[in-house]
Amino acid sequence: MYSVTNYGRMIGDNTRTNAYQQAIQQLVNSDSVVVDLGAGLGILSFLACAAGARKVYAIEPDDVITVAQEIARQNGFADRIVFIQELSQLVELPEKADVIVSDLHGVLPFCQHLVGVTSDARKRFLAPNGSMIPRRDNVRAALVDAEDTYHSQVAPWKEAYGFDVSAAKRIITNSWQRVFLTPDQFVAPPQHCVTLDYYSMENPNFCFEIGWDISTSRTAHGVAAWFDCELADNVSFSSAPGLPKTVYGQGFFPFTEPIRLESGDKLSVKMEARLVNLDYVFLWETTVNAREAPRTKHHFTQSTFEGRPLSLAKLHKRSAGYVPALNNDGEVERYVLESMDGKTTLKEISEKLNSKFPDRFDDERSAFNTAAEISLKFSR
């Protein structure tokens, strides 16, 4: 979840927020019903009210929604905004929306459940001929010379204080990071990767291949990706290098090793983004062929799956043949859940919990805190 500080940075990004304001003013009028997905601090809801919206449904699962409610009261919008603290997929609305607005981007649009959330909202909330803000995102990428970025990411894992720490390098070179680059770092011109059309998109998984014919000898350290966001007619913004800096930046996907490219070389990158549980796993496969084809100069296959330390013990617990049994923490959680019968108070549950698990808790207060956390997560 975002912090209030992070939401503040998003609001303060004038490139981003001004574009949203223009799109909302273009598409919202006094008869409009608006849904704000992932409302956060509510700035898009407030912009919709300022544009004249009749009703706004601000949907946000995090507690930051309480701050948005206070801001709404301070600005005279409380009577027009219905705040709903819940995952949007679990929400039912009493009327259809003329406009759905959201900013669920991360550094890239491949961010958690953006596709599923927007697709579900479009099907269930949007009125016929209604509008989505944004309409679509175009993801682009460039081959980049990013020596400083690459060095700061990889160099510590060659040697540290005389120790061989190269085992960590595999993890680092299979991880991507947010960066802020400039066009003079492009080794070859940007290429279009994929378009996310929020009026039709269903599949959260993406696969594309891009390539470059190298015309100048230069070293490439990886691929940088960003998005161009189209919000409404003639309203857009971009997180591309060389344009006004945005909160998003660019995503930098390093190569296993820096590649010295010569004029006439051909470099291709096949990239996949697959949603696994709550996050995306990225795979990027890089091939460099020399001018004297078909000689392959370099071939790297990298994946963020390899960028995570893996415990064999934990993997074993996830295997199909593993027979699980509750540990002590599981026993505690089960006891609290079974005690949540709609009749017993949290104080009564915690007193019994402390008595049943005397070795687990120092006092009744720690037992109460544990029961309260479980209640917060699972009670209705």
C-alpha cells in the first residue's frame, strides 16, 4: 500500500495530475456518475466533483480513505462522494458510472492487479458508452548505456572487503529497478512494445519481442521501459526519458553482463510479464547476432524469479506432496478464528487465548494485540 507521503508525491507530480484534471474536465459534467478506483487520498474524486460530477464512488481498501473523507468534508464534497473501503471486486454499486477514473500504475502498467481490477470495473460498473480514464497505455523501451546505474547495482557483488560475494550477482542481474535516464543514454531508438487498451483488455499476461539494428559502436547495459498514457482526446502524458520528470520514472532491466555492440550487430529482446499471485514475474531473453550472421555473440536469459533468494525448505512446503500441520502460530490463529462466533467479545477471546497458550504470550495485553490483529483481518 502507498503511504500518505507517496500519495503526496503523486499529487505533486504536475505532469501527471494536470493531465488527469484535463481529462476529467473533458469527460465529466453535472449529470455524471464517476467511479474512482484505488482512490487513495481522493484527488481524482475531488477533481471530478470540481468538474461538476453528480455522484462519485471513491473505492479504496486502505485506511488512507479516512484522510480522503476528512479532506472531502473540508472542501464541501462530502455530500457527493460515497467512500467505500473495500477491494473494488467485492463492491456492488446502486447505479452505473458514466466515467471510471484510476491511476493504478507502478513504474510500468504491469502492476499487481491493474488489468483484473480495471476489467472487472469496466464490466460491472461502466454504463454503455461510458468512458475510461485512462483509455490506454503504450509501453515503449530503449536499449541504454547506463554505466553508472549498472555499476551501482552490480559492483558491490563482485568483491567486498576481500570476500567473494559473486553468488549474489545472479540475484541482482535478475532484478529490475526504477531509474531516471536521459535520451543521450539511448544506444538505439525506442521501440513500441505493447498497448494496454482498458476498453477491451482481459489477459493480465503480456509477451512481446523488440529488436534493433545497431549503427554505432557502443556499450549497452540493459533495456529501459516506460509508458505513454492516453487519458482522453488530445490529453496524455509520458514517463519517457527527456520529458518532464514524473513519479513513475523508467524500469531498468539489466543484462547479465554489459554488451559491447558494433555497427551491424542485431540485438533482440523477448520479454514476458506474467502475473503470479500479487505481482508480476518478468522474463527477458536477449540475443545479439554479429554482422556475419548467423554467429551469436551473446545470449542471456534472465527472470525476476531468479532475482529472489529461494529457500529449499519453503519450496518444499509449497510442493504438492507436502503434508502440512499447524505450527504454534497456526494453532493460535485457528483458536482465535474459531472463537469469533459473533457472540464473544475480543476481550473474552484474548483472555482465553492467554490462558490456553501461556508460553506464547508474556501477558494478556500481548494476547489481546494478537487477537485484535486477526480480528482486523478476518472479522466483518
